[in-house]
Amino acid sequence: LRVVAETVASYWERKQAEEREKQLQEELNISSRLASIGELAAGVAHQINNPLTGVLGFSQRLLRKSTDQETNQDLKRIYTEAERAAKVVQNLLTFARRRQTQKQYSDINDILESALELRAYELKTSNIEVVTDLTPGLPEIMLDFHQIQEVFLNIILNAEQAITEANGGGKLTIKTEERKGDIRTTFTDNGPGIPAENLEKIFDPFFSTKGEKGGTGLGLSVCHGIISEHGGRIYAKSKPGKGAIFFVELPLPGH
């Protein structure tokens, strides 16, 4: 029996080591793709930004001068579409930028509560119940408050959109906990879930399932970059039809 127990234990240890190695390799592959595409994105964004600024400026001037209603409608359409393009460019620059993070010791629960406060009205009007299970007295960790807030906002917004489009309302459960070496924040929604073929791509730059609905496919890529810069991990699990779970793990001091 002892030999059998040792064999089983050895098997599971090897299995877990293989899983960890696979996850690390996937994260390295994503980071490599992000770095390459980031350089390209920065160049393209700067090239587009200058003429786009001209389109916005001149269409605004013409709007102030024009008195013809039909012309005004056309100019407003030009201005609106140029603004949309400018937002895409801004997202590209945000994605490509490798700015210095401004880290200080912060409480994860405080950041999470501030992100929820920013989306409180939209979540309420979308009939989404938010349930929080935040472990009190978590150790403060060294991080950039605004960057981590941006990550949490992105995940909350994605869950909100998925739940609303699928059910017209639902539930988002958020949990924080201290584990060995890190603090984990978990976001669980009861939306439609993520198809298996998309689950491996959601952190890829420009990957989006929103089509013409306005998604640039950069939100989760930016999140991945931010969490990687903090020495942490972000990943998701899902079963189609049973919602999605996003995990954000940030290292404790000394780990």
C-alpha cells in the first residue's frame, strides 16, 4: 500500500509540474506576441494620429460655420466616425506604451471597491447583482493603483456585457483571498461562457468576439501586459453556457 501511495503521489506531482510548465510556456508565448505587436501598433498609431487630428479639427470648424442642416448631419457623421477611429488609435498607443509604473503599497480590496463604485450605476441598470466576498485585512502589496484598477474595470465591463447580452441581467461574484505567495482576485459571472476555441485567444491583441459592436480586442491584452509587469498572472476558465471565471494573482512582498 505504501508503494502504491508513493507511486500515486509521484504521478500527481509530475502531472502538476507539467501543468505549471505548460501554463508558463503559454504566458511566455503571449508576452512575446504582445511585445512584437506592441512595436508595430505604436508605429501605425503615430502614423494615423496626425491626419486623424486634421480630420477632427477641420470637421469641427466646418460644423461651426455651416448652417445647412443636411451638411451638418454629414459633418457630424464624419466627426463621430473620426472620433471612433481616434479612440482605436488611443487604445493602440495605450497597448504599445511601456510607461514606468508608479508602484506603492496598496490594498487590493480598496482598488476593487473603487472599480465597482465607478461601474455601480451601469451594473444596477443592467440588472446585474454583484456579490463580494472580500477577505478583510489582506496584506498590502506593491502595485500601481490606477493600472490594477484598469484591469479590474476591464474584467467587470466584459462580464457586464456578456451577462447583459445573454440574459438581460445576472450575477457577478467577486472574491479576494490570500494564498501562499500571492493574493488572488476571482471574478465569476453567469453569462454565456467562453467557447473553448476562444479561451486560448482572449488575451491575444485585437482578438474580439464583439464584431461591429465596438470591441477593439485590446482590453484583455492590456490587462495581461499590466499584470505581467507586476509579476503576476491573469487567466480564465469557462464552460460554454455556464459562465466564465477570471483570475488575477499578484505576488506578495518577497515572492
